[in-house]
Amino acid sequence: MKAERIRPLQPKRWIVRTLDLDKAYLNKTAYAVIATVMLVLFTIFAYTDFAITTRNGINVWESIFQGRFFQYYTMNLHLDIADGRFGNYSAMYNIAMYLLFAIWDLPLWIIEKLCGIDTLMYWEGLLYAKCILLPILLWTIAQIKDVCGELGYTARQTSLAWIFFVTSLSFFTCVVEVGQYDLIAIGLMMRGIKYYIRKDERRFILWFGVAFLFKLFALLPFFALLIYREKRLLAVIWKTLATMVLYALTDGIFYITDFAAKAEMLGSTASLAQYLSTKPFLSSLMYFYLGIFLILLVYCFCYFFRHEGDEEEQKMYAIYVPFLVFAAFFVGCYANPYWILLMEPFVCILLVRDVRLLKVRAIAELVFSIGYTLASQIIHSWTYCLALVKYSWLGGILENWRPTRGTFGSVTSIARLLESDVGMNMEEIAGYAVSLFVVGILTFAVVSHPRSAALRLVEHEGMDYGLFYFRVVFGVLVTLLPVLCYFFI
């Protein structure tokens, strides 16, 4: 009797199938499931920041119809947001931010006028307010695709760049969960970089000037890109000042007409310089500010670097330089947890640059993202807390099931229950996480350098789908952590 041949067990095909830059698209069902899960998660969190900015956006219409537009900031001093649910805050952004929000928030203002209610007291109003991010996201993705086109990426590379962006840990925690609108500045910076690659200097300066209205940190990559190409110091000075003209004009009007309010906000808002110098190291001679040192080091690299290599390589520096300056900022400076999103599109564009090191870059990106996310959950526990869920539709259901006494029970509070078992306190774990972040980001910087082809590195043709699915599942699980507060606190 002929012996039956035993076939070796084979792993699932979708796990070992290679994700490369030319073929092997993700299954459309996988796309649909991921998008559905992300949309559901998007609806179950309501963060303080966009509630505050939405109230300020609604109040633009109040200031216009009361004839007090140029006293707008006085009208928005120390407001109780949603009857104090989201604290007491003032309007502190440039007026451009509130004008944009005012357009989206017009229906909320009309409802409040007709019904005499505070729309932010209801989860429907909060969800509508958060949905401003959806058209902004679509526009930002379009800008990322345009930049990829300027770099000469294939359609597949372009698709993977924005897919990696919207499935990154940064996107899960910063947009899906916290609902940050740094997406606006990202889209504007991407548009500026498109014209930088085209060597259209006027539009490059213009779009970064608009980005500066929405995020002061847009100045960091702008200056690095400027001195990478422009070596005349007087030209660097006047082009930098030209970028600030829009900000100076719009803010200057309110300093003249609403000085008391703007002066109070200036005193209560941390400046860019303060963030750059929040981590001093005491050396034998004086305090040493790591953030300022690293950013100046990047600027020196940009200014003294000689332009060599082919045109395609030079284009990649338009992405690598902003990544490098943001990496220096996050390694060396204090940062709110959701600012990491500013760096992510540059990471994802670099990640899919070629198939040779795709897997290595993807692993490095995952490592620094996990390190940063874990550290953020511990260090910034006030962000990832019960309040994220409490005022959403899911929070209403959970509150009926298990009412909570406060809003600031955090993931850290749960983790502290395990401290005796783990043998480490939260601060030590945060230290390990920050170290993981630094190692990951330094590795990514090396393997993503435009001249990384000259390095003798281990090469991998493509990337296993399992790694892609792992980063998505991990993002979903991390995003759901605040929901656990209802079960353990």
C-alpha cells in the first residue's frame, strides 16, 4: 500500500503574502473592514480641544452679528465650555482657525439660536463638530498624493503612502481618538512642499505662510528647507519674514483693536521658544538644551550641505529634511502627545520610497510609534482619560450602566494596579518607552536617508501583510484603552 504523502502545514496566505510597491493590493474587504472600524472609533471619543475650538468658531457668528468682530478675543475670554464640562478656556489661536471653524459650525449656531440650547451639551453636536476633520482629511490626502506625484512615485507607492498614514498609530491616537486638527497644517505644508519641489519659491513661501497661521511649528521645516536651498543670509532673512506677513497682519489687527484680550492670551500661551527649551540638561558649565542643540544641528546640516546627486535624490530631501527637523524636535523638546502627527506624513512618504528597505523602515516606524504612544499614555494621562468617552454616544450608554464620579480616571490609573506585579513604576516604564522611541526614530532616519542605497544593510523585498495588519490591530487596541476606564476605575 502506497504511503500517503503528508503535506507540511502552510501559514495563511494573507499573512505571508508580500506587500510590495508594484502589485499585491490589499483585499478590498480588508479596506472596508479597516475603514468601518476606524469610523466607529471616530464616533466614540469627544476631546476637550475641539469642543473649545468649536465654541470659539460658533462665537465668530455672535461677534459678527453683534458688531463686535474686532473685539472677538474679549468675547471669548474664560468661557465655560458646555457648562464647564470641558473646562474654562479662552480663544488663543490665530483668527484664521476660528474663521474656518465658523464656516463648519454655522448649522450649530443656527440651531442654538432657534432652539435656545447649547449644542455641545449633546453628543450629536460634539460628533458633528468633530466631523470637520473628514473633509480636511480628504484634502490632506490629496496633498500627500500630489507630493508623491512630484517625487515620481508610482500609483502604487502613492496609495501606500496615504494608506500607511491613515493606519499609523499617530493617526489612530491623534485624529481618530483625540480629534486633533493639525491635519490642516499638514495639508498646507504638503502643498508648500509640492511647490518647493517644483522650485516655485513664491508659492512655497505663500503656502507655508498660510500653514503658519494654523500651526507655529510650520516654521521649523520651512526654515530648514529654505536654508537647504538658499545660502545667502540676507535672502534667508527676508524670505522668512515674508512667510510671517499673513500672521503679523491678522494678529496685528486684533492687537490694535482688542489689545487687553490679546495681551492676556500672550501671557498665558506657551511660545515656540518655551517648548524648545523645556528639557535642560545640567552640564559642568551651564544648562544644555537638547532640543535647541538638535534642531540647530539639523539647520547646520541643511546650510552647509552641498547639493550633489541626481534630481530624484534632491527631491527626496524635500521630505527628509522636514522629517529630520521634526524628529529633532520630538526627541529633544517637550511636546503635546498629538503633535507627533505633524511628522507622520513625511515618515510615510519616506517609508514607501523603494521596495529594498520597505520592511526595515516599516519596523522602525512601528517601533518608534509604539514607544511614543506608550510614553504618551503615561506622561500625558490627562489626554487619554475617561473624559474622552464620557460625553460621546457610547459614554451615555456606559454611564447608564456604570455611572462614574469624575472624568479624569486614566489608563495610567489602571496600569498602576499592576505596578506591584510588574516590579516597575510608571515613570520607569515611560523611560523605557522614550528610549524605544529614540532608537526607532534614529534607525528610521538612517535607513530613510536619500543616500541609504550606499549603506550595506540587510534588504527585504517587500513587507509581509502580517506586519501591516499588526500595526492596524495594535492601533485599534490602543485607541480603545480609555473605554477600559469604565470597567476598572
